[in-house]
Amino acid sequence: MHITFYGATRTVTGSNYLIETKKSRVLVDCGMFQGSAFSDAKNFSDFPYDPKTIDALFVSHAHLDHVGRIPKLVQLGFTGKIYCTAPTMRLAEIVMQDAEHIMEIEKKRDMRPKLYELADVEKAMKLFIPVEYSKIISFSDFTVRFRDAGHILGSAFIEIQEKGGARIAFSGDLGNINDPILQPTAQLAEQDALVIESTYGNRVHEALHERSNTLHDAITDTVKKKGVLLIPAFAIERTQLLLYELNALVENRIIPPIDIFLDSPLAIKASAIMADYPQYYNTATLKLISSGDDIFTFPGLKTTLNREDSKLINSSPKPKVIIAGSGMMNAGRILHHLVRYLGSSSTTVLIIGYQASGTLGRKLYTGEKRVEVLGERIDVKAKIASIGAYSAHADQKQLLKWISSAVHAPKQVYCTHGEEDASAALATEIFDELGIQADVPRVGQSIEM
Ligand SMILES: [Zn+2]
């Protein structure tokens, strides 16, 4: 078996791995590269393989950096099947449609090129085959198994075994512990090699209780200042986790009454899809749902699906909370709210997810005082708060724990899906703490198993 690293290699986005056996050529993930531009220039280069020669694609989960180049793959002649869990299939569809919508806006506004058209998404959707966790799927000379990664609904790590040969697992993205909604990450089976994400390979998250404290404090502070709390949120999973925690804060009257706007069509659609798959939730959440509590809805929550409703948020009185995408502030409705409120000292921007290098989110996170949003230069007067414990990703400690609690330790680990220093830090820890050989591959590097 021959593995080549083509994306999310010494960077976080653009996940893409080519696996070649004697009889097959398959891919794991086909994600979009994201940076200062919503769709990075790198996405427009040719694939380093001919899409027509690829037999199948296995998708770990529905985030854009794992599915965003699928329509392009199809446009260039890929006709194989696309395997993933049922929620991933449903979520991937709205994620790819939403990206097309953003690219269409950017094309009209900034003359940026589009990576694909809606017709390509439709064509891609016809190739999807939903699979269940833990079922072994057999191909000519290898088998594949999807296991629960606990990262977002339907997320999987993917185990590939050559018949009578080597085994390799691709972690996809791994979940943060104690996610109140999802099942925990499944145990890793025995592997010859493991390709693991390292988004937070050099960081340890705050304690869990600090998470709801920070949210609670940000809201009460906003009420006191009669200001605006902006929460740039990833539409899938982080937004629903936020709604879940706000649901508890509101219904138990822990926070004062305040208008909360969910201003993200993608998040609104994702919440509806997530409600269709209760069997993927953990037992505590299942219990809550069956007791009649709609976990993503509560008094004071207003969802704004269309643009007219979204514009009305501007004229609604303060204090107010606005949850809008994109999570890294490189596109979407959050930009309009930032233009309006970033220059005010009564505003708080609460960063709850990973901010990739080059994004506006990263600039604010690192304390830049003058930024450009939608062509306007803005002096940042808003308070910028952040909390890593909201991340959907495992931190360094959790990643090490997941590897060490495998049925048998993998013989070799490759750290990907992280910026270079994060991947390198994790590789060092894996070697020092667990005694396992660990490397940080380069783009285009191949390994023979
Ligand atoms: Zn992800």
C-alpha cells in the first residue's frame, strides 16, 4: 500500500490523501484550502492525480476543509462512489451548497473565481453511499471501516486494511472530550500506521467549566454595557453546542432575558438535519430530547434564514447576541456585523473555534488593532475574548491519550492537519511520551507500507 499526503500537510485545511493498493486508487477527504481568502488560490491548481483514475472517496466528516473540493473532483471526471456516514452525506450537501453561494457573492463583489457550480454539487451528491459506523466494507483488495470520531455529528476516523496486508487509520478530526451532545471518540484498533490531526497539537484547552463561565460572563457583561455580543461560529456542531448551552442558561434563568439571533442559514439548516439523527447523540442528550426539550430552541432565540430578516437585526435594540458564520470570519454574514460593531467598546467578540493563519479571525485573535473588513478599515475597539474549550478538536493531551489507549499502539504516526509547529510539537510528544516513531510529512510525500 502506497500513501501520499496531498492536503492538510503542515497546514490545517485542504485534507486530501491518496491511497494506492495493487488494484485500487482511493482518496480520503477532498477538502478546501482556506486562508485569508474563503477559497484559497491553492484550490485552483490541478489535482496532483487524474480524478478519472480514482476509484472511490472516503469522507471523514462534513466540514468544508474535508469536503470542499469534492465538486471540483467530480467536475474533472471523478465518477467513483463517495462513502461516508448518513449525517455526513446530508451535512456535506449543505456545506458544499453554502460554499458555492459564498463564492457566487465573492465573484459578483470582488471578481473572485468560483471553484465549482451548483450543478457540480448535484452531480457529486448522486455518488454518495451512506455507511454505518463499525461495518466493514470490502473492496477488491482492501477493506474500510468508519469509526465514531466524536468531532461533529457523523464524523469518523477511517481504518483501511489491505487484504492480508498493512493497516492504516486516518483520524479525520478528533472530538474534544465531554462533548455534551456527541458520543465519545471510539477506541483505535491495532494499526501499522496512523495519520492523526494536530490542530491543537501544541495546546491544552482550558478546563471545561471555564467554558460556560466565559459564555455566561460575556452575556452578563453585554447586558450591563447594553452592547452587542458577536459570536462567529462554525455552522456545524459548534453552533449547536452553543445553542445547547444557551438553552440551559436561558431555561434555568441563569442569564437575564436577551435577544439571541442565529444569523446563519447554514447553521439553521444544519440544526434541522442534526435533529433527524438522534441515534448519533449520547444517552444524556437523547434523554433530554425524549423529555420534550428541543435542545436547540429556547425563548429569545430568533433565527434569520433570509437576508431581509438578517438586516432587521441591525435595528433591533441592544443588548443582543448575534451568532453568525463564518467561524474564522473570512466570509459570511458575520462580516456585516463586524463592520457595524467592531469599532464600539460595548461590543464583545467571543472566539470559540480554531482561527487559521491568514484569516480575519486570526488577526483579531492575535490582537491586531486595525483591520480591513469588506473593504473598510476599522479601528478595533471591541473586546476580543476567546475560549479554546469550545473547540470541536481534541487538544494535545487528548490526542496523546487517544493514541495511548488504542488496542495496540500504532507502529508509526504521521501528524497532519496542523500548522507546522503544532504538528511538530505533537510528533515530539508522541515520540517522547509514548515511544512511537512520529513524523510530520511534507506535501507530496509518499510512504510505502
Ligand atoms: Zn472538522
